[in-house]
Amino acid sequence: MSIYVDELADWGWVMYGKTIQSCHMVTDGDMEELHKFAESIGLKRSYFQDGTKPHYDLTPKRRAKAIEMGAVRIGRHELVELFREQKKKDAAL
């Protein structure tokens, strides 16, 4: 199981009147491990987006902390592939 973060991008986040970049944090393993990892970098469970593409959104500082704690950097194409693999796993259940 690994935790992954994709590239920072402008998704329209505005904090304190300033536009900031963000990224996604995902896993190819157990969601409970993702939640524990998220907590270890200071995220609340309520930040989790549990839809067809389960993930946490990260600010640049949280992304840096996630990488420092062992998250693997991936590109946008790898992120899409992870979501496809997760969808296949879910369909097989």
C-alpha cells in the first residue's frame, strides 16, 4: 500500500483572498491507512472526499509534509490510472 500525491494545480481554491494551488492525496490500498496518514499530516477526516474518486485535497504545505512523511509523487496520468484500478477493484466486489 502506498500514499500518493499528484502535482499542484490551480483548482480555484481561494484562502484569505488569495488563490492557491492544491493537489490530491490518494492510496492504492486500504482507505483506513489513508485516513491515518491524513491525520498524521494534520488533516481532519471530514476533509475526505468519498465519491467515485476518494481523496483528500492538499495545500502546498500539506503536500510537502505528505512527501516528507513518505507519500509518493505522481503525475496526473498516474493518478487517473490509480482511480481506474480502484474502480475495477470496486466492481469486482
